[in-house]
Amino acid sequence: QIGVKYLDQEDQEVRGMPSSITDYAQVRVEYETLPGWQEDISKCRTFEELPPNCQAYVLRVQDLLGGPRIRWIGVGSGRADIIEFIC
């Protein structure tokens, strides 16, 4: 799931940080659900080696951010376990 929007009690989009902790506690997240993947991605070193659903997830996040803003994709717990993503 990807959190795509924050909404207040009246279902109005919240575009900034609420001014009080009480207001913040009332905010809920609207999610978009995408298909997942079961494949091990820890050995992937290029975007093309990622499973198709993983590629779609990354591209959807990038789309939601408004353009090519993703630079690295973590594929494991080590410092070197990243894919440099240049779109």
C-alpha cells in the first residue's frame, strides 16, 4: 500500500502539518493498494532485474511524487544493497 493522501474528519485533504496534536490525531490516510511480489530482490542490481510488480510500485511512487525523484532503491539491509535508478 502507498499512502496517497491525508484527510481530516470532514474528508478534506490535509496539505500541511496540523497545528495541534488533537487535529493531528484525527487525520487519516487514504491508501492505494498495488499488487505485491514474493520474489527475493536482494540480488537485483538493476531496475530491470526487479519483479514486474516491484517495478510498477517504484514507478507509481515516482508518479505520485510528480516526476523523476527516486534515485536509489533499497533491496536489502546492507549499505551496498541498492539500485541506482536513473529515469
